[in-house]
Amino acid sequence: MLSSLSSFCVLWIVFRIILTIILNLPALCIDIMEDLPFKEACKEHDFLREALSDGYYQDEYEGVGHIGRLRRFLRDIRTELVCEKDSSSLVLLETLDMSLEHRDSLDAEFLTLEDYIPYRKMNFDYEFVCQLLRWAMKIPMRFSPEEELLVSRYEHSIGIIVGLTNDYFSWEMECNQPTDRLRNAVAILMKEHSIPEPEAKVILKHYIMIEEKRAVELKHQLDCNTEDFEQATRYLTALELFAAGYNFWCSTCPRYHRIQKE
Ligand SMILES: [Mg+2]
């Protein structure tokens, strides 16, 4: 009985995560805008945000081209979330809008990996990803202060792992792309330590592995109090699965592992 119940729970979590990934498609699609010049990308983000605003009903660009399709997708998401008349859905909508506002909005040059990490998490829409998971799992958008402290440390750790793992595996593609801003931890480490690319990749991999160990230790702290923090523990497990799935995708996807034709 216990094992069929736990199998059901696992299936339920997987289903919710699949749903989450589907809903997170805009973030993946917006990745393509990193190819645009900085000022143009900022304009495109504002253009997309219009689809989430109150007054947005008619759209002559609806469904036209990549941006038009994304605008329609965002407007549909907004309509559905507003119809739910649920405070968590409105929080999620606000976070999505904020994510679009701040994503790729800094025209700065990062000199150290530590300076770059907060930007990397923001550029990954990571706050939105976390809120989306909480919303999809129907757990609080904010836990008690005690739980939130532990949870936010784990979120931060997973954010570093997924952001930097993406940089690690996407480097070969990104270093050859024509762009006015190369945002990748490999380039930053090369500059920070005046080292060649292979050495920077080794350092980056080591940095990610240390962070993975930290995440395991943090999760263990919460696992020791499973009964007190049942929902938070489930959320951490979902974050762990998200990181595992995303890292697997980064390490195997054709986007990063074959010669780009466009
Ligand atoms: Mg990348």
C-alpha cells in the first residue's frame, strides 16, 4: 500500500513538473533573443510585456512571426491566470512580468564570477521558475520565515547549479555566435584569472560540483525535519528533479551539441 502510494506521489510530481516545463516554454523561447543586439532585445522584452498588461486586448501582430506567437501565448496565460481569481496566480503573473522586465536588462561587463551569479539567475528567469513550481505544486508562494530561510538558501544553490551548467554546456555554441554581449561564465573566468578556455572550463565544472555538494547538505538539513516541513521538503525535491532534468537537457540537447546552421 505504502509503495503504491509513493509511486502515485512520484507520478504526480512528474506530471506537475511536465506541466511546469510546458508553461515555462516562453522562457526557453526568449533565450533566442539573446542573439539580438542589446537595445533591440530590451525593446522586444517591453513589446512582450504589453501582452501581460491590463489594457492589452487587440494585437495587430497576434500570431505573426516568433514574437507575435509569444505575445499571443503570454496573453493566453494572463487570461487564464486572471480568471482563476486566486492570489497565488496573480503573484505568479507579477513575477513573470518582472522577469521579462529585468531579463537581459544590464549592459554591464562582469569582471568576476561572484558578480555575475545574481545576473545569471535573473537572466535564467529563475525567480519565475521557482514561483511557477510552487504554484504548480499548490504549495505556499511564501513559507513561514523559518522555512523560507532554509528554502531560499536551497533555491539559491540550485539557481547557481542550473545557470552555470547551462553556461558550461552552451559555451561552444555561444562563443561562436556574433553578439554584442557574450554572457557566459567561461568567458568571465578566462578574464578574471587570465587563463585559457580549457582551464576556465575545468574551474567552472569544479565550482558547479562544489555547489552541488552544498545543495545536498542543505537538503539533508531539511530532510531531518521532514515532519515539520512537509511541503517545503516536497518543494526541495521538485527543485532537485528540475535541476537534474534541466542539466540532463543541457548536456544532451542538439541546440548545444551540433553545428548550428542559422
Ligand atoms: Mg547559455
